[in-house]
Amino acid sequence: MSYFALCFVALAPPLLLFLRPEGALYWLDGSLGWSASLSSYAALLWPLVILFLNRRHFPRRAWRALRDGAARTGLVLVILLHCVALFAPLLETHPPAALGDSITERFQAPSSEHWMGTDLLGRDLFSRVIEGSRVSLTIGVLTVAVHLLLGVFVGGVAGYAGGRLDGLLMRFTDLLLAFPRIFLLLAIVALFQPSSWMIILVLGATGWMGVARVMRGEVLRIRGMEWIEAARALGIPRWRILLRHILPMAASILVAQAALRIGNVILTESFLSFLGLGVTDPDVSWGMLIRGGRAAMLGAWWVSTFPGLAILLTVVAYNLLGDGLRDAYDPKLAAEGGGA
Amino acid sequence: MMESRLLSVEGLRVAIDGGGRTIHAVDGIDFEIGRRVSMGLVGESGCGKSLTALSILRLLPKPAVRIDAGRIVFEGVDLAALPEGELRAYRGKRIAMIFQEPMTSLNPVYSCGEQIAESLRLHEGLSRREAAERSVDLLDRVRIADPSRRAKEYPHQLSGGMRQRVMIAIAISCSPRLLIADEPTTALDVTVQAEILELLESLRESMAMSLLHISHDLAVLARSAQQIMVMYAGKIVESARAERLFEAPAHPYTLGLLACRPELGSKRLRLPVIGGRVPDPGDRLPGCAFADRCPFVQERCRVEEPPLRMLADEHVVQCFEAERVLAAERWPVDV
């Protein structure tokens, strides 16, 4: 039952989109174009991917996780945030890129006309924060997808092959971990033209090592189980054992990892954008909005504060959800009858 | 003209590397399994019987355990020398295996039907639907009631005996020529055990396959095996037809195993015990591995290893004192 409920939650947004075609048009016409529509697809695919990987034991485990009030709050907030990103054009009170009069409309305090005030160029901050959720969430979700792809591949192969290949892959992972990531990020971003896609690639390529380690540990644990030996005795090829018999067992922990990571990635992206090395106009991200308020922080506090709160809310939401999922999948906690 | 032999193992040695030394857990064994034969392999824990079974399909845990020497010829092909990719065509297709623990040998995330269908689709190239239909037939064949419902159930919903039946259904799904059953009934209760043994026997008959049944329990093999091999410390010390082995054991270890079975109606209050323990394969002395525990031991048993001798038709034993053992009515050191 709960499975269908979650499927409905995941499928509701595109159905609503069919009901409001003018919203969809506006959205595809917007300056963000394909990046924004990808955000919505990522938002849609995400719960579906979770459901697919965990289709066997998803309902029971998930509901145990969601019995925990904090985790449930996290899930509701995450769904809300993705809905905001999805329906941004319908929620925005002003076109987010529209400039206001440079004398009368710059740095206006929050009012009934501009709910979060305006920025240096007189643009409506509320609309820009809403618009920023698209890029920030897209980068969060897609970067973590890159982490999962690379990490699961490297960790899975290392754990399953063992021996020299394992040593080689994991030492390479250690090497990347030992490298100061911030400098690496700054160097790469400074070398190339910054853009949202560049940020996703760079953050993705420099952050997968933790996933690889978790995945390798899981594979080592699951590989020793008897049904894996039984599968080998049936002549099932190795890649198939890894994909069909080991990966679904590791999926639960990976899902919890992913949820925790999204918050983290959004923080890193904000940091890069704040330095001016991340997302650039015409795209809008929360880190970039904070940067826009830096010069007038004392006078026009709202310009940096509201995007900051949006980041805070997102990171907290993902962390609550991730913590709840991790606890639910922890066999030690499970043995105590599901905890609180 | 087909060969009467299905499998012949020649001079198989399995080495375990660890702690800077190499020990031979299986130390040069030879045996043959004919077609449509039920062969038993008995021995205590750690004697190398499971390693023997695993090495036939080369499932030994790499890299610590490996086949050191020997040939494993199945239908004229040496499996020990075959590349991994070609070996996969044998695993599950022509040689299938059943494991001891039905609780953990099934993958908990797939339904029973899906697990049977997986090997059918892989080896027989059946479509999803055909494989699903066949898996229901197979469940019926291993005498599971209401097979179409059970096919949709997950392993945790089934009892131990039923899971073992599902394992058997997976094993016979591609009509293998040889079925290796490694302690298939050890984890089950006695009544279920009898049913499973009977099922295996009737499937062996009807599907014209051979069975290599590994057990630590001679009583279990007495029911099912036509030919029995006794393994001790990595070697096959005696091999004979089942009736002959029970009537006239010629190796002191076999005699001891038979003696320590409880018998209904016996007046003895205590069962005899084979004293001592299996020597550590790492510091094995020259001579017979059983010498330290053997009531028939002679001087030369500790000096040189006895050769395999043919006592009668199909009765082979590795003991200098086999004639004395044959003459002895029962285990001489009763407690």
C-alpha cells in the first residue's frame, strides 16, 4: 500500500503539469531552459530510483524510518522543496531576471510587494530564491548521482575482484581523499569556464571516494554470504552477481548515504558560487544570491539572509532524512525492534 | 558408445595458503563416479570433504584456497584446467550443487520462482514467461504443495524443509548430469530429512543423474548411497559398495564410525568413542594419519604411509592391518 502511496507522490508533479500546460510552457521558455527541466526530472526520478533499487523491502523499512518524527519531517521538507523547484514559475511573484528601477527599487526591504525585498539591481528576491532552488537542487541531486555511479563502480569492482585490483583501486581512492579537495575544486573551476554543468562534473568527480569505500565494505560483507556462493555454483556471470545479487543488498545503505550527501553538495556548491567560481548568470543559485548581498550586508541584510535560510532548510531536510534512513538500515538498531 | 564414467578425479590436491605456510587439506585423492550412480562421501568436520565438492566446480574461496594438483575429468573434459568462462557453462547446467544451509543459500530479495527462473533463463535461454511457468512445474516436481502460490513467496516465508526443496528445484532446473549435495539434510529435522533424502533418490532415478552426497553421518548415507567413500585427514581411506562397507569395514576409522552410531535395542549404556583428534594438517608426521588414534596400530604405521589396496571387487582400503580390522567384530576399545 505504502509503495503505491510513494509512487503517487513521485508521479503527481508531472500529472499536475498536464493540467497546467501554460505553466510548463513558461518554464521551458525561461532562461534556465533544459537545466531547469532536468531539475524536475531529477526530482521525479529520485524517489523512483530509490523505489526500484529497494522494491523488495522498501515499504517496511521505509516506514520504520519514517516513524521517527525527525526523518518524517525531513522527507516532507524534501518533497516540498522539490515541488517548489518544479513549480517555480507558478510560485514566483515576479519574473526572477526582471530588473527594477535602479534608483527607486534597489535594496528595498521586505514588503507586501517584494516578500523578501529586492537586490542591488532591484530584482525581486523571493522570486530569485524560488528560481535558485532549481539550480541548487539539480546540482545537489545530479552531483550525488555522479558520486553514486563512480563510487559504486569503483567500490563494487574493488570489493568483488579483490586481490591486486582491489589494492590498486582503493589506493587510488585514498590518494584522491588525501588531496585537499577545496584546492582541487578551485584549481579546476579556475581553469575552465564555470557553469552549472561544469560544477556538477567537478563536484561529482572529486567527491565519490566515500561512496566507493562504503560500497566496497558492503560488497565484502555480502560477498561472503552463502547465496552468493550458491549463485556462483549456478554459473551466473560475475557482473550479473554484482548487479543483481549484491547491489540490491547494498542499495539501502547507499540511499541513506545519498540523502546525506545531497545536503553536503548543496553547501559546497553555495561556497563555490559565493566565491564567484560556481554558477553564473543567467542561472541563479543560492550561493550566488548570497554573494549578491555581500557588499551591502549591514544595510540590506535580507539579500544574503533569505538565500542562506533556504540553504539551511535544504541541508537540514536532507540530513534529517538521511539520518533516519541510516538508522533504519542499521542492523544493530533493527535488532532492537526498530527503535523509537 | 558412451563412457560409463561420468566424473573421474585423479590425484586431486587442494592447498590452503595462510600464515606463511601451505597445507594440503585434500591430499591426493582419486575416485570415479559412474552414470546414474549415487555416491556417498563421509568424513568428520575438516577432513576435506566439502573442499573436494567445491573443487569439482572450482568454487574454492580465492585466493587462499586453490587446486594444487590433479585432474577433474567430467565427460572427458578436465574442469581443473578449463578457463573460468567455459566452466560457467558447466556450473548449474551439467553439474549442480545443493548447500547445507537452506536458510542462507537463497537470496532473500528475490522470490523463489524468480530464483529458479534465473538459472533457466541463463542456461536454457527461456523467456521470462516460459521460465516462470517452468519454475512452477519444478516446484511441483519437488513436491511443494500449491506451487504457483509458493513461487511468488520469498525465502523467509518458507520453512527449512521447503527452502531445501526450492534449492533442489533450482539445482535440477537444467537437468544436470551430476548433482552434488553437500550435507543437504544436516540443518533439517529428522522427519524432514527422510523426506528430502527420498526426494533426492527419486529425482536421481527419474532424471537419470548421478548424485554425490556428502555427509558426516553414515546413517544418512546408508539410506541413499550405493557406493560410499570414507575420508580422513584429506585422504580417501576406504571405498566400497554401501552394503559391503557396513558389513565388512576394513579401515579402523570406518569401524569406529560404525561403532559410535547409536543402535535401537542395544543394551550398551555408553557409545564407544574414537579417542584423540584429527592431526593438524600443518604438522603431519610420516606414516598413517590415523595412527595416533588407531587401536590396531603397528610400528610400521608410524613410519610409512600405507598404500591403497584392493581387498575385494570395488573395495579399496588404505591400511596395513585391514585383515585384522575385518576380523574384528567391533570397536576394540569400548569405554
